[in-house]
Amino acid sequence: MSSLLEIENAADRLPLDQKKELVSFLLARLRSGDGQLPPPRDIPVQTIEKWVADDEQGYRRFLGGA
């Protein structure tokens, strides 16, 4: 495979377990390279809970046809 598009198309055809394995492989390569990954985001639990509640409320409105 010589192009990113070919690799993307091949990855689309993989079963889910192999896609997960591919992601793990790529992350390991990124971590071992000279590039730095951004630090994990420290999001307060309350913020995440609010996002989830807002999303659920929007989903209920969607189902209700509002």
C-alpha cells in the first residue's frame, strides 16, 4: 500500500477486533516516536455528567419530534 487512502480503505474492511489492534499499534508508534502526544484532559466529573444529561435531553426531544 502506497497511499494513506489505500490504507484507510483497507482499515475500513477490517473486523472490529483488528481495527482495535491497529489503533493500539498506531498509538504505540506515536508514543515511541519523537512527537509528543497532548496530555490527557482533566475534565471535572460534573462537567461530563452535564454533557451526558444535555445529550440525553436532546435525544428525548428528538424522539418526541420536538
